[in-house]
Amino acid sequence: MKSTTQKHTAEFPTARKIRRACENELYRAVKRLGVYIPKEKMEQAEKLYVQKVVLNLQYIHEHSSNRKLLSDWWDENVSADIAALWEVDQAKLCAAFRAAFGG
């Protein structure tokens, strides 16, 4: 049984949860972009995104309830690489991700 001080502290997500969340967020962003992304490029983007999330897990975990801040982090740290990989406009990708993510 958890004590009251530990009751409301969330634990770090598992690798599976991180991977699935990244996959879902990118899928929703692509839907809002309205472009076709080949499966291979989608998988490469997912791997890249998961890697960046794992490297910044402490920050993301601390701000998990602030979607605007996490969207800002995504814009600064992830969007340029994925926009280049997918050959799409970075500003449009950021707007699509923000709309899908809720930030």
C-alpha cells in the first residue's frame, strides 16, 4: 500500500507506453497534415521521436500535465528532424502536431 506522499506521484512510463504514445501522436499529426507518408518514413520518424523522448524523459515526465509546454518542446527538439525526413513544411507540421496533441 502506498503512503499518502507517494499516492499522487506518477511513475515513469514503460518503453511500450512511450512507443505507442509516440506512434499515436505522429499518426494524428499526419491525419491533420493531410499528406501521405510512406510506412518506412513513418517508422523512421517513430524511432526518432521515441529516442528523443527517452533522452528527455525526466523533463517530459515532470511536465506531463502541461501539453502546451510539451508541444513547445516538440517544436524545438523533434519537428525539424521529422519535417526533413517527411519533406514537409516544419511550420505546418508543428501546427498539425499541436492540433493533434492538444497544446
